[in-house]
Amino acid sequence: MKARAHVVVSGSVQGVFFRANTREKAHDLGLKGWVRNTHDGKVEAVFEGDKFAVLEAVDFCRQGPPGAHVKDIDVKWDEYKGEFGSFEVRY
């Protein structure tokens, strides 16, 4: 079963390699999509792929990498679209 999640993470999440670690986790899980920093200090990501892998990526975002302090996470679920060829960091 395929799934898509749009995630916005707030807290001390920039400058702690959150994007790089999220990309690595997504690659390990075989997910497609993207991750980026927002102008208001948050990290935003879209994950697509196997539902259980997407759930695992969302769980990773709840904690983040070492050095991150996640205050809140907003997750919106959507239908799988299959629009991405890989998982990338966006700037």
C-alpha cells in the first residue's frame, strides 16, 4: 500500500543536519520526495512510498537527528501521486 505525507517540523531544527539526515533516512527506506528549510525556521518534507516506510520517516521527524529539538510536528496525509523520481534536498 502506497502513501504520501506532508510534514512540517518546528523547534530547533535548522543548522543541525536535519535535512541531510532526513534525506539519508528516506533513501534507506526507499522513499521519494523532498525536504527543505522554510524561511520561518521550520523543516518541511514530503514523503511518498510504502505506507510503513512513510510512517517510519514521519516517526524519525518527531525526534530528528542528534542536536535537533523538535517542538511540534504537523502531518497531513494525502493520496499517493508518484510524482517524484528520487528524494532530494530542496533549497
